[in-house]
Amino acid sequence: MTIQEAQDKVDDYIRNIGVRYFSELTNLAILMEEVGELSRHFSRKFGDQSYKNGENPDDFKKEFGDVLFVLICLANQTGVSLTEVLESTLDKNSHRDKDRHKNNPKLQ
């Protein structure tokens, strides 16, 4: 699936099942909540904290989907093409950081 196809599928879901988009501010708050849930899993799976009994360490994978879904909602409702902005960011980073990381002794 392309990024544009994902944006179209999320829009179709919202319009046919979700009734309407939540407000942009509400979706931003939901995005922060979902990123927090992803962070919580990372601190347990890859960091120093441990999972509680009954928690599934593989559930962190699901959080990526939740974050992506809400990010797509925000892009859709603000008229942003995620394909265009990702291409622009990759181009910017490729030129700006062309030699930066190669010359970083911390990455050697």
C-alpha cells in the first residue's frame, strides 16, 4: 500500500465507520497519547523497566499502527500529503546531512 492509499483508506474508514474526524486538537492529543503508549512499551522492551505480569512484550508493534493511524487522520484533515512531505524531508535531510553523519565519530 502506498502512503496515499493509506490516507485514502483511513479517510474512507472515518467517513463510513467513524462518522467524522475528531477535531484537530483532539486528534493531536490522541496522537500524543498513542506515542506515550509506544514509549511505555519501548521503556520496557528495550529499556530498563520490566513488563507487569500478563503484559505482552510484542504489543509494542500494535502501537506503531495506532500512531500511524492518528497521524494519517491529522494529515487528512489538514490537507497534507504525507507522500509529499516525506519526500521533501528525505530530500532536505539528504542534502543537509550528506556528510554530517559520516563525519560523526560517535557513529563510527
